[in-house]
Amino acid sequence: MKIKEKLYSDGVHISFEVFPPKTDDKYESVKKAVDEIAKVRPSFISVTYGAGGGTSKNTVGIASHIQNDLGVPSIAHLTCVSSTKSEVKEVVRKLKDEGIQNILALRGDIPDGMEYPAEDKFRHAEGLIRLLKEEGDFCIGGACYPEGHVESPNQKEDIRYLKEKVDCGLDFLTTQMFFDNHILYNFLYKIREAGITVPVLPGIMPVTNKNQIKRICSLSGTYLPERFKAIVDRFGDHPAAMQQAGVAYATDQIIDLIANGIDNIHVYSMNKPEIARAIMANLSEIVNG
Ligand SMILES: NC(=O)C1=CN([C@@H]2O[C@H](COP(=O)(O)OP(=O)(O)OC[C@H]3O[C@@H](n4cnc5c(N)ncnc54)[C@H](O)[C@@H]3O)[C@@H](O)[C@H]2O)C=CC1
Ligand SMILES: Nc1nc(=O)c2c([nH]1)NC[C@@H]1CN(c3ccc(C(=O)N[C@@H](CCC(=O)O)C(=O)O)cc3)CN21
């Protein structure tokens, strides 16, 4: 099923993100986590592609399992930063073979020490989107950055490139995580003003671990409100308490988004079924009521 059809259908839709195993010995444990997440019947599950520049060989396998064995729509991330154009084409062929219809087209994070751009690689997500349009009939998503992308000199320029990227044929956008909804509302106003009309799925990350938040912030420069920092300061060294507080904070953000008319929300719960379950339990009457 094409995800864009879901996005325009009635009701509130919650999706989750998972990352594939880095090594084959972890395949079964990731599969088990994914099976559990599928049980809460999210509108779709997205599968990252070497987040932070890691490996990507299991993305197609996990995305295919979700869609073809579990009956939940899936979307495979595809980045072009670490692969040559012909390697990217090879992955596209595998995705087609597995019947994957949804792709999140990304440039991806530049790994430490990598020389970029390179002659035989796409420089931006744009090139990848053009290739996907030529190669098949995919539903294509892209990433956007409510606080601006770390490599962008300013938000105006970032939004100008975003408009060009969407015009290459994107069906929807997912946002980088944010911890203050006002940032999202301001961003939405600006991109609509700039003529970007595709659905935008806010990305919410339930933070459950102090080190994870440090890594994320150094990668993407995310603003952390005082209210959020107080939670990490108070509960950061107590994993169970941090998890409970992180889920409550994320739930609060999600309810505010829904109350303000946003019906599609993407949750960066990664490979943690207990987080997916807790979020869905907190929203049971809101999503299904
Ligand atoms: N939000 C998400 O779901 C995910 C995001 N990522 C990320 O992928 C990143 C980059 O991927 P994308 O957003 O797909 O990259 P992109 O190619 O759309 O944008 C990357 C940067 O290049 C600029 N840019 C874009 N098109 C340009 C053009 N034609 N000329 C000049 N500059 C241009 C953008 O303003 C931005 O600063 C990472 O930094 C990371 O945050 C990775 C996985 C998931
Ligand atoms: N800069 C950037 N790169 C990304 O890959 C990315 C974003 N931003 N923002 C949106 C999502 C969120 N992503 C995430 C978020 C958390 C983990 C995570 O929890 N990773 C584990 C280790 C993963 C592993 O073992 O491979 C961790 O403990 O950090 C991974 C990807 C991927 N996406």
C-alpha cells in the first residue's frame, strides 16, 4: 500500500521507526522487536538505512518482512551519501523485487572523515528523488528540518531547497525531531507560505536515555526546552523513570499536535516495543475513539 493513501484518509495515524541490525547475529532480535511493534497496528513502520552513517544491508529485508509477512505498510529509507549511483540503483532493484512501494529518499549523514561530495555520488537528496521517479512508481517521502538543517546558513535558504526537492516529486515529508511544538507550527506556516503543499509528518522522539539525547543533539543541533532539560537532569540516571518521563513528554507533544489538527504523526521509538505500546496505550481513545 502506498503511504500517501493513508495520509489522506480519515482519522489519526501513528507510525513508528525502526533501525535494521548492524550485524547478522542481531537479525532475529530486531525481527522480534519489529513483530511486537507491528502488533500495535501502526499506520506504517519506517526502516532506517545506516542511521548516522552505519550499515544498510538489512533495510530491504526488514522492510519486506514488515510489509509482506506482518501486513503493515512499510517504508524503506534510502540514503545516497555512502553509495555510488550504481550501488543506489542496485538497492532500488532489490526494493522493487520485494514489492516495496514506499521509499524515504535521503542524502543521509556524512560519516566522519568522508570526503563529500564525490564524483560518482549524488550530492543532495534531489538527485536520488529524480532517479526514483525514473526507476518506478514509488511513493516517495523526504526529510525536512523545522529548526533548519545544520549545514544550512539560514532557514530561508533551507526552505528554498526544500521547495525544489518537493517539486522533484516528493509525496510527503517527515520532520527532524523537535521538543517544542511551537517550532513545528512556525515551520509549517513558513513552508505553506513558500508553496509547499504536501503532507508533513511531525517526527516525535520519546527520549528514554540520557546518552542518546546527547548524540542526537550533537548531530542535529536540536533545541531542548528547559522543561525537557529538567526531566533529563532529574531522571537521566534512572532508566525506568527516564523512560516513563520520556514517554509522557512525547505523549504530551503528540496530543497537542492532534488537538491542533495534525492527524499523521511519526514516532522515533526505534526498536523498543515497550515504547510503541506505551505511546499507543496513552492515545487509545484519541486514535481509535
Ligand atoms: N529526518 C529524517 O527522517 C532523517 C534524516 N536524516 C538525515 O539526513 C540528512 C540529510 O539528508 P536530506 O535531508 O535528505 O538531505 P538534503 O540533500 O535534502 O539536504 C542536505 C543539506 O543540503 C542542502 N541542500 C539540499 N538541496 C540542495 C541543493 N540543490 N543545492 C544546495 N544545497 C542543497 C539542504 O538545505 C541541507 O542543508 C542528515 O543530516 C540527517 O539529518 C537521516 C535519516 C532520517
Ligand atoms: N541526523 C540524523 N540522522 C538520522 O539518521 C536520523 C535523524 N537525524 N533524525 C530522524 C531519524 C531518527 N533516527 C535515529 C534515532 C535514534 C537511533 C538510535 O537510537 N540508535 C541507537 C543505536 C543504533 C544502532 O545500534 O545501530 C542508539 O543507541 O543511538 C537511530 C536513528 C534516524 N534519523
